Amino acid sequence: MINKRLLIKHLLAHNDENSFYDKKRKIDISYKEGKAKFLKHICALSNSNPNNNSYIVIGIEDEDNNIIGVDFFDDSKIQNLINAYLTNPPIVQYENIPFPHLPDDKVVGLVTIRPTGKLTSLRKNIWKYYGGSVFFRDGSMSMPKVFDIEIKDVNSKIVAAIENNAQNNIEHTLNGVFDFMNKRKDFNAQYKVFKEYFVLCWSGQKKQVKDEVFYSRVDIELINEQVRLFFSALDEVSIVYDNNSFVIVEYVNLGLHNIKKYYKLEETVIKFEDNASYNIDTKLLFEPPQFDKKVLHHIYNTNNTILDKLKKGITLTKHEEIDLRNLSATYLICYLNLFHEAIDKLKEARPYLKAHSNEIYHLYKESMRILRKVKYS
């Protein structure tokens, strides 16, 4: 089994950017240009390596290969994005890989591209790239090219050697378990062995709500793979597991007038197989809550009044300050109840919420995260 941390180190130590490997300071697929560039690189790496994996390492300084890390990336719908925009899309996996010297909120992103053996191209226009475009790697660059020659297999042996040199051993596994248990002992740290091979560690802050148990500040690390899943202090998840799988269900707490309810957002299942392999599958479970349209019209207009005051720098009343805490969530609820312009208002509010306070801005980001997951599904 490949040790992903060692794999990244081998890629950084022994290879400049080339036709099977790329490195980035960061990526941003929240806007069209970022999506387009990311899709271009995926397309080029897949086409240039039809018989072996390709990799993108994210969180690396370009000049000196310094590992500086990036924020945890929780966009589980990245494959949906790729399938929507690419013809003959490769299988793409984004993993968050922790490194001991990085702060707890930073990881290295590892994108693994597994080609299907068919030529990959853009399915439709995006940004300045036209539908039907085909990209290949030319050294460290992803370039559009006309596909009129057979691609020679020059990388399979090199990639196989790098992956073979990044295999796990018992010392790496034990060190990973001890490190996890020591760092997170204040959050009910536990471990479990699956299929006599995989070691999964997890920790979380327990919260009892009536008859249900939720966890926040959840860290999950598959030690053999150095793959990390993370849920913040504002996330609330349930966890169940048996001998074959580990299941995390993420919830969102939504409602009106301080009467809120937990709704299932997304389910992540880590399933372990008998042949020393595993899969991480994510499924959206969210069913938008429906509310009375007259009530929503009133809330929507109240939100618009608050937004206008923020724009003009007018001090909010105490009651409006309370409503401001719910502004992002209630705009989202309005949008999910077919108030289509509500999402434009929410995006318009972003700079004013950010300027108001970190707490209010964090609530905005949480609403946008839910929207993004729903949209990509």
C-alpha cells in the first residue's frame, strides 16, 4: 500500500514538473477561470499518460519545493465537476495529506489522475477554452494540441518505481498511530483495525442532542495512506462503523425564528475490502427544508433591508444584529425554496459580512459550502 506522504516526498525530491507530475501553490475552483485551468491540467495529464497514474501536488512553493500546505479541501464533488466538463474523463481523487511540520489546519493536496485509456477532451466551453479542445503536457506546461500521433509510453516504468519506493512499513504505521493518539488525546482519540491491515484513527468532541450523538472537531486519519478527513468545530456529524466500513454522516442545522432542525447533508463511507484495498464514497443526502412562502417573503425582505444598511454603513439595531447571524442561512433557505435571486443577494453580501466580523463571515462560508455541495450534485 502506497504511503502518500512518502510518494509526495519522492515526487518533490526527484522530479521537476513534467508530463506525469505537476505542483501548485494552490487551486481555486470556486470561479470559472480556476475551474478551467484545473480541468485543463487534468485533461493534459490524462492524455499524456494513458497507461499510468499522474499526480498534482498542491501546497508547494514553486521555486524551492518548500511544503507550505493549503487549507483542507472538502469538495467531495470534484469528480462530478470533471464528468460534467470532460469527455472520456479520468478517475480523479483528491486527498488531504497531513505533514508533521504543518499546523493542524494545513495539509498537502494530492490529486491522483487515473486514465481510462481513451482520449480526454473538453465537453463544452469554459472560460477561454473551447469545447472539443484536447490538451497534452509539453514539459511542465499543459498545451492544446491536435491529436494526430500515437502517444508513446515513456513514464510507466518511472511512475511504477516512484510508487514502489513509497510503500508502507510497520514503523511508519505505528509512528502514525502514536502521533495521532498523542496529539488528539483531549478529543476521545480512538483507533480501529479493518481487515487485519488498515488502521483508522479518529477523534471528536461529543455532543448529545436528545437521543442522538453528534461529534464536532472530528479528525479521521487512515494511517496506512496518510489520508485525512476533517470536520470543523461548526460541523456536526454522526459516526458508525462495523468490521467492513466506517460511515460519517454530516448534518446541517437549519430553520427559522430560532427553531432549527438537523438535516442530513452528506454521507461519506470508507469501505474496506478483503484484497487490501479501500474506497471512499460520498453521497449527498440533503433534502431542502420547505417553509411557508409568506414567511419567507418577510424574511427575504428583512435580509435585504439589513444588507442595504451594511452597504450604507448604517448601524444595525439589536434585533437586526440577531437577524444578521441568520442572514446567510436564511438567504440559502430562500434560494432552496425557489427564491432564485436570493443567492445573488448572498454573494453580494460577502464583502460586507467579511468586514463585519470573523464569526459572521464564517457563517457565510458555511452556507456557501452547503450550496456548493448541492450544486455539484
